[in-house]
Amino acid sequence: MSKCEQCIIRQFNALKALQKDDLVRLSGCKTTRTIKKGEVIFEEGVHVNGVFCVKEGVCKLSKLSSNGKDQIVKLVVRGDLLGQRSLISDEAANLTAVAVNDMQVCFIPKHEIIHDLSTNINFSMDMLKDMADELKLADNVIVDMAQKSVRQRLAETLVYLKNNFGEDANGFLNIMLTRDDYANIVGTATESAIRIISQFKKEGLITTEGKKIKIEKIEDLIRVE
Amino acid sequence: MSKCEQCIIRQFNALKALQKDDLVRLSGCKTTRTIKKGEVIFEEGVHVNGVFCVKEGVCKLSKLSSNGKDQIVKLVVRGDLLGQRSLISDEAANLTAVAVNDMQVCFIPKHEIIHDLSTNINFSMDMLKDMADELKLADNVIVDMAQKSVRQRLAETLVYLKNNFGEDANGFLNIMLTRDDYANIVGTATESAIRIISQFKKEGLITTEGKKIKIEKIEDLIRVE
DNA sequence: AACAAAACCTGATAATTATCATATTTTTTT
DNA sequence: AAAAAAATATGATAATTATCAGGTTTTGTT
């Protein structure tokens, strides 16, 4: 079992504010878990009772709308914490977390996090900053959802994925999502997402190879109307 | 000039966590301002350099989309703080704040808030909880925007206004918004908002008197498809 | 009270997006 | 390797929403 005080992942999230003795304590009570692609990490409405620190892999946070469709609200990546929102509000999860690819996560029990939050002002300030940043991003997503076309939102999503996940040696996006995922990110029907991706291909903005997508003209994608 | 330590408004926000001596200090450096309906409190992109505590009135937080339309992201009411998000992230405002009706606000300089945040763990935890709650609301708005029809969103907005602002002696909503505001809350064209409000009238879900709206059948509004 | 400006309203039409149907391809399972 | 299941694709059509154009009503100002 790896040790928190030697783990570099914490540099990417609020846990970086903790001192060595706190990290040693966390190491003692944390559990490490491997999660398979497609596996549910937690579901909307359940009490998570802790926080996950994502060591490897990506998961999607989504919510089931009353029309029966899932809306993906956020992608959580290596280095992110998962479940802090519910923990801080002390309530059941508002979103469902599902692994997009194989993951490795550490689970830190609620009690430990609460202890650090209420004794370490650097930690709680870091958490506060993270939450403020997330809120800004969420506000911007609201504006996009409300004001931009499906085509624009899908183009933006592709640009976002390139900027945040990068590309492999062959230029393909370093993350593979299904067309259904794309639809659930931009909030449209699966067929519509498929159609627009096909259009982007025809227009030479992207090329694809199965689920893999390569962005060919990012400037044009950014300018999509 | 009123005194923070005697002001009941702070019970409604994170300032309730402050002790008397801190409140006395705040009293000394805060400024009280009257803001007229329609007046801009701060604009997207400017550094606010402090936090507003809303003593009276309502303001809308909106963002200009690239298509030239404003999207209203949130209504800020009596008792709420305004500007905390930008302050915590230490960056320019992401949203524009405009008074929906006449307001009274107190402005507390950034330095003072930061001081309290970094020394008073109860205060920073309260702020963290508020931010977590806001993030949850924002996530839910994203889902609604992405998955519900304009008609559903408008119905939901009316229900929300009734629940959060109540009604006057004659049963009219205790907040008056323009049709343009409604359009900018649900993210649609002004004409579309007007049309749907007219439909709701025809269907007997609401009645109106100028800008004043009375909700007649809230159960049916909740069930709008 | 008269005027101007802003807000509201409605019809006609166009554009966008969803839905349904069906076929093909890819992936997973046996 | 074959079969089954899931994902992708595309056409036809319907539903939703935006846009433009022209009104009327309300509000604010002089």
C-alpha cells in the first residue's frame, strides 16, 4: 500500500496543504481501490462518507434528469478530489460518478477530512479556492448551455478535451468517449451528437478512427457558429 | 451608519460565524450604499476588491454570451453575500451584478474578509459550506438547461420565484421581473418567453397584471411537460 | 397631458433539434 | 469463430425554438 506522504498526486489538489504528520495519519486510514471502466463509484442519493483522490484514470459526474436522460456535469481526472462537495455540505451525493476508463483511487474516510478541515486553515482555504474555481466553471457552463447551439457546444467540448487531456503520439485525443457521452456532455440526443461529429469530419475539422478523435483544425473548431 | 454587530442580516450568511470584536472592526471599515433599480453594482471583468452584504433588495448576476445575449445565472437576495466567489479566487468578477429593484448593501473591503477567512476557521468553514451549496445549485441548473424544454424551465422558474420570494397580500409574486429577465433566466428569446407566459395565462396556470404575476395552479406548473 | 421610449404581444416563417425507423459497424461474449 | 449486444450511422419527419416584422400597451419624462 502506497504512502500519502510520498504520493505526488496530492500536489494537484487541496491535500497539498497538509503537513507530513497529517499525511501519515491519512495513510493509515485510507484505502486504495482499482475501478474498472464503466463501474459506478457512487450514485446520486447515497452518502459517500469520504473523499476519493484520483490517482489514475478519469470519471464522469452525471445526473439523471426527469426526462430519463443523463447529463454529464463534469469530468474528474487524475489529481482531482471526488466527493468533496457532498462531504462539505454533509449530504447525499448530488451526482453519480462512473469510471470512463480504468482508475486507481484512494478513499479517505469523512471523519479524517473533516478533522483536517476544521483544524488546518490552509487546507480549508485551499478547498475553498478549489470550490470557488469549480463554481466559476459551472456558471460558465450554464451560460454555454443556455446560449450556444448544440454544434457550438460540441465544438467547445472537443477543444476542451484537447486542452485538458492532450493528444497521443498519433495526434488522437488522450481520452475516448462514446458518442453517447458526447451527447450527454453537450445535452443533446445521441443521434444529434453523431450527426454533428459526422459533419465536423466532412468539413475536415476532425478525423476519427473508431472512437478515437483527432482534432485537425482547432482554430476552426473554436470559431464554429 | 448602522453597526454590523447589531445587524440581523448577518444571520443569513457566513458573517454569522464572526465574533463581536470582529464585527466591530468590520463596522469601522464597511461602507453602506443605496443602489437604484437597474444600476450596475459591478461588471464582469472588474476587480471588486471586497464583498457586498445585501441588506435589502434583489440583484441579478448575469454573463454576456458570445452571441450578445445576457444569461442570468443567479438572483442574489437580502441576506446573501455578493462577490465572494471572485474574492476567494482572487480574480476579476466573472459575472455582472445589476439591481433588480432598489437595494441597500454594505461593502466590506477585501482585506478585512481575507483576514477573517485566514484566522477564523468557523468563518471559512461557513463560507465553504455556502460555496458547496451554490455549486450544487449550479450543477442542477446545468442539468435543467441541458435537458428540459424552455416551457419546463419557465414553469420551474415561476415555481422557484414563488418558493423563494413569496407572494404579496393579493397573491402576486413578491418580485417583478421583465419578460426580458425571464428570457435571460431560462435562456431563450424574449419573444419565446412572452409567448409561453401567454400560454400559461390561457391555460389558467397564472394570471398577470402588468409585470405582476400570480401563480394560480402551482401543482400544474410543477407538472408542466 | 403629450410625447418618447421601453416593454409587451402576435403572426409568419426559418432554423435547430428531437424522434423514430432502420441499417451497418464494432465490440463483447460464448 | 460465431453469435449477440452495443455503438455508430443516416434518412425522414415532427416538434421546438429563433428570428423578423409589425403592432399595441405601458412607463417614464418633460
